Amino acid sequence: MANPRGGRVWADRARTLGTSAAFALVVVAAIACSGTKSPGPTLEPAASDTGTAATGTNAVVTRVIDGDTIEVSYRQRTLDIRLIGIDTPESVAPGEPVQCFAMAASRFTTGRLDGERVRLEFDVERIDRYGRTLAYVWLGDELFNETLVRGGYAFVTTYPPNVKYEHRFLSAQRDARARERGVWGRCAGKTSGNRCDPSYPDVCIPPPPPDLDCSDVKYRHFTVKPPDPHNFDGNHDGVACEF
């Protein structure tokens, strides 16, 4: 025979559970209606060293060495940064005279970058043979390497595998050359860089003599038009020094 007292106990427990569940539902509904959410931790966005300008800054320029080389404070370290893909006229090379427009390039870089917060973006290879860190330098949404080329302060100098922005740089150089900006209009007759053979419109390579090979020039993957006096385009596909 069933114990009536036991039945009453189970009934009381059921009623208690039902009341608790109903109360929980009321609380959940109240929170949903009020739009109140439990506060969570605030997370800072992670900074990616391979990102672009949109990801902010990660370094401060502490000194400008010359037009294409700067010193920065990066992650509590001091680094010498060589801008990738470009080359300004030499102003501090040991044993070499100051080249035409070199001081103008150095002054321009100093005026734009000294003391500024910038973003360093790296490519495949990070260190050059002199121990300098290779980087693209973003000033806000401006790729400063490209700015130097477009203003005629620098030539395009490509060393694979660091070629991410090569086409942007070559386009900027064509524009600077066509408009005779900087070295293209101010240094005629003072550097070999202004004796530019028209067979190589993307870069500045003097005509023969002497006859040059790809190993003699600092450019790669540049456009070639007939007659190609240096025979850089061995397979005749319109692109020179493809290695």
C-alpha cells in the first residue's frame, strides 16, 4: 500500500520546483525587456605587424638618418628601419659624395616623419645584410615609401622576395618621371639617373655604353620596350630581369 504522507511530500516538492522555475522565467523576461546586459571585459584590438594603415600604429620615429632610413622605437627596442622597395640619393654613404637631391630627400623625410607615430609593415625578409630592419612605413593611411617615389625623392629599387607594393611604386615613379618631379626634373646632367633610356619607362637605366646585365642594375620585373639595347628581356615578353 502507498504511503499517503510520502505522496504529499513529493507533491510539495513538485510545487516548489514549479514556483522556482516560474520565478526564473520572470527574471529572464525582465532582463530581456529592459535590454540590460551583463558587462564583459573590454578587449584591445590586436595589432598585426603585417597589416595596413587601418590597424593603427606600432612605432615612433626617433630619428631620421637619411631619405630612406629612419630610427624608431618599436616594442621597447630601438631599430634602424630601411624603407622597402625604394632608394633615395645618397647623403651619408661613407666615402661617397652627396648625390643630387639627396639633402632634399632627407629634409622631406625629416619634416614628415621625425617624432611621428607610424605603422611598420613587414614583407617576407625582415633584415638586410647591414642588420637593418626592412619595412613599409605607414603614416596614417599614407604609404610613405610610395610618397617618396611619387614626389621624385626616390627611385624604385626592388629586391625579391619583398615585392608586395612593387606595382604601386612603379606606377608612382612613372607619374613622377612624366611630370619631372624631384630628381627627374632637378638633376639633369648631374647624375646618371637622368640619362634614362626610353626602352625602360618604369625605371631609369642609362643607354649603352657600357652594356649592362640584370646583375648590374638594382631593378626587377620592369617594363621593356623595343629596341631593349641592354637585352634585359631575354624571353621577349615585355618584362625584364624576372628572377
